[in-house]
Amino acid sequence: MRGMTLRLALPPALPRSALLPRPTLPTGARIVRTRSALAVAALFAAALALAAGPAGAAPLAAAPAAAATPATFFADPALVQRFVDETAASHGLDPVWVAQQLQQARHTPAVRRLIMPAPPGVARNWSAYRARFVEPRRVQAGLAFWRAHEAALARAEAQHGVPAEVVVAIIGIETFYGRVMGNHRALDALATLAFDFPPGRSDRSAFFREELGHLLAWSRRESLDPGAIRGSFAGALGWPQFMPSSIGRWALDHDGDGRIDLLASPVDAIGSVAHFLAAHGWQRGLATHHAVTAPPPGPDRDALLAPSVVPSFSAAQFAERGAALDEAGRGHEGLLALIELEDGGRPLVHVAGTQNFFVITRYNRSSYYALAVIDLATAVAAARAAAPVAAAGTGTGTGR
């Protein structure tokens, strides 16, 4: 369902009494804040006038009930005003421009549906999840991507210590190597979740307001139209599906053209994914996981599972709790986490995750995702070893 422009819910004025209390500011700062408030009020008052039509004109036909869903989108004018003020201040933006971009946003009911978790009682299924990503077409596409960007992948591995196959697998799972990067307007998706986050799950509206601010700052910095940027229903962008804040923190100009372009440059995506993992603690040469037989259900298993994906136990502590590691795992010198995955009605799947397994979960906070990345990486590397190409990697690695 196409969303409706979000311009009918704010009143034609924002009196100071409607704004949240603020600390005392110097006179100059008060003038800026007042200008911001008046600017937002004026913009949305104009929108109301446009929606009403010229004086004396017949009223607009009533929209169908299904199209009237954004009635609460900007229901809290104080929150909107605070967002404009804080975004302008923290990113050095003109508050009038920020308000103008908000006026472009459209409420998108589909985003609210898609952000919801699976209904309770639905069993998770590792085999089905894995089959979505570790399958012949994606493996062959990953091999082709590796061959096309051999030099860029090798350079990223040398600089950041992250194996090429792990970077290839993440980009393959995130966007099928640029084929599926999302078709939601990022401005609409983030504004919907920022100001009308659905009930029924933990409220993350503050997180999405922060990401909306980063989207506006990044688009202004790169001279992009915020309304033209498309991504996932959660606002993730480009080849690596970075959230807007991640672009500012970890994206790199890996192709050396003087700009960071995750929307169009697979080589920038390669460097950025490797940099993200390295910045989150990837350890060069460390295995991602070891095989393990978990102890029987009971206190020992519960104790090993309690920290979730965070490595918290030595190999000796695993053994003390009745977990049987393989030979490589018994020799592991760092800490481990017992990872447990449901597999439909089949027996549970367990692995012993290392620091590098944990790092992959910083990209997507799911142990299912991390193990799928690892399995796809293994499959693509095996395909490459089985079918080497003598001329691979002779290009510049710019991906352009």
C-alpha cells in the first residue's frame, strides 16, 4: 500500500508551551531555537493549506479508511520539534532544511508490519534458514564476485585481517551481490519507525530517530536527495546494507575515487565490511568456531548458554561443564561461547563460537546469521579452490 505524505498531523503552530522543557540558553541560542520552531510550524501550516485547497474550493474527497493510517505519525509535535532541534545541532544542519525533509516523508504501513518479529510459537529452523543462503546460485554468484574483485578483496584482507571469503559471504547474504538492495524509500522507512513504531515489541523508535538524523546528515554531506535514497524496510543501505550511522563510522573509500559510495561501488562495500569487522574486534587468523557436543539439558548446559553469543568460558571450563570440544577446540587459548540453534523438530545444533563468531553477530545480531555467513564463506572458498582461474585478479580492483 502506498503511504500518504505526512503533512496533516501537525497543528499549524507550535506554541512554546507544546515543546519539552529546555535548559536556559544564551540569547543567541534562543533565537536559533525559536527560528527552528517557527520554521517547522510554518512549513507544516503551509502543508495544511495546500491540503485544504484554495478558498472556496470544494473539499477534497475523503480518502479510503485504509489510506488514513498516518493520523498519528506526527501526533507529538514536541517530539518532532526536539528531533529537528537536536538533529540540526548535532550534525550542523539548518533546522529549516531538516523540517523540509521531514515534510517529504510518507508513512509506510508495510514497514511497521515487516519490523515485527515472528509470531510466538513459531519454531526456528536452522536448516531452512541456511538453505536460503547456502545454495548453488548464491555460491556461484559469490565466486563470480570474488573473481571480479580479487584485488580489492586481497587488499582489504591485508589491511584488516578479515578473510576475503567472509566479506564475500556477508555481501552475498545482505544483497545477493547488489541484486537486492531494497526498494523502500529510506526517508519513509526511518521516519515511520522513528515516529510511529509499532506496539507489540520492544520500542526502538529512539534508535530509528538517531538513524534518521544520520540519513539526513549523510545525504546533505554527499549532496543527495534524501527522498531518492532507497534501502531495506529498516533503512539499511547499499551493497553492504549499512545503517546510516554505520556509513559515517565505518564506511571507506576503498576504490580511491575520493568519495564513499556504498550505493554504487562494490569495492567501497568490500573495504567497508572488512573495516567494520576489524573495528569490532576481528582477530586475524582465528577460527570462527569449533565443533562441540553440548552437555545434556540441565544446569551445566544452562550455565554455558547464559551469556548467549558472548565468549565467556575457556576450553577447560567447557570440559568442566560436560561440553566435549573437538581437538582444535580443546587447544583454543581464548574464550568460547556455546551457540545453540533450533532446527525445526530436529535435534538442536551446537557450535563453540570464538571471538570472530561474536564479531559477525555485531553485523547482524543473530547466531543463525553468523553461522550462515560462515557456511556460505566456506562454500564459496571451496568452489574457488575447485575451479581456479589463472587470469583472476588482473584488473585494478576498482569495481567501476
